[in-house]
Amino acid sequence: MTQPNGVHHLAISTADIKTQVAFFSDVLGCELVALYWMHGVQGAWHGFMKLNDSCSIAFVQLDAIKDIEPIPAVTHAGNAGGTSAPGTMQHVAFNVDTYDDLLAMRDRIRSRGLNVMGPLHHGMCDSIYFGGPEGLTLEVATSAIAIDGNHWIDPEVVALAGISTEELATYRQPAAFERPADALPNPPIDWSKPHMVYPKPVYEALMSMPDDDVADRFSVTEPPVP
């Protein structure tokens, strides 16, 4: 089936990338694997902290970010049950393989002078919760077995969400996709669909360019250190 098979990286804005790197290195034990000028973004630094060989937590620092005021319950949820604006990150949960690993992470985090709530037992997973720099709400979780939708899709919540029986069936078994022999070009822009935010003329130009032209013009493949 054509679908994503994991999270390659989750990028978070920062006004102080050094503090974030130090926290994720010392408190969580993540290795810094990349810190470079972000491709195609003037003045931006991009940092990657390794979770595994194909998954990272990433940070983007731009000078203008420091002038944006964090607002609790708007830009940041503050805790895993808090509110934040639609489309913003409410919290991020990192995975460990076993319950013993979870307890080890709890103790590692506490050994750095940070408070941790948990473990809490959710049935589908066990979790600990704690705060990170710049208002991040963080979780570490582990699931002993894969989540079973037969037990964890609540009919009451399905109904309250306005999901019909037919829709639920398609959500639980998404349609397969067979890649066509020839690459599909971008469709005409439909402004009722989700879009990235660029100046309109720039976005229209980007979306009308052939893929090979976009790759030739904007790709940067050489590392900063040969």
C-alpha cells in the first residue's frame, strides 16, 4: 500500500537552537546529526536530533522567530490536555520499545533536575509527560502491542465527530493506490484545498513548474562539511 511508514522528522520553530540541542542531547540522549544553513531559506539554521536512522526531531531558527510572542493556550498547549490553535502541535510523543525503557527515560529526565508526570497507563500505551524548552509539551510512550481499532475506536466519539458507518469503513481500510506509469502533474490550484502559505504569485509559479525543474532549481545535496 502507498502510505507513509513513519515520521521522518518533526520540525519545530526555535529562537534558541543551542538550548534545544543541549536539552535533547543531555536530557533525552538524542545525538546531534545535522546543523546547517537551511536549504532555500535565507538566514535559517536547521538542526536534526536523531531518534533513529530514519526519524529525527528537527529545529528551525530564524531571527524573526524571537520577535513572535508565545501565547499559552494559543501557540502552545502547555500540557498534553491543553488547548492550542488549530493546526499547531499540541504535544509530541517519542517512542521507546519497552516499559523498562520508559522507566529508564523517566529516571534519566529526573536526574537532570526536571519534573516528570507518570507513568500513566492508557491501555493502548504507557506514557510519561514533561516540559521542554520554549514551552514544548513532551511525552515518551511505549505500546506493548499494536493498537487494535476493534477496541480503541469508540462508537460514541465516532458519532460525535460526524463520521458515518461508510466513512468509518474507508478510514479503517484506506483505498489502495496504484502508481500510474507516467508521473501526475500538479492539478490546477483549487484554493478550497489546503495549501502552503507563500505569496500568491510565487506559489502559483512553483505549482506550475515541472517537478524536474523544481528539483534542478532548488535542490542542495552536498553536505556543508565534505
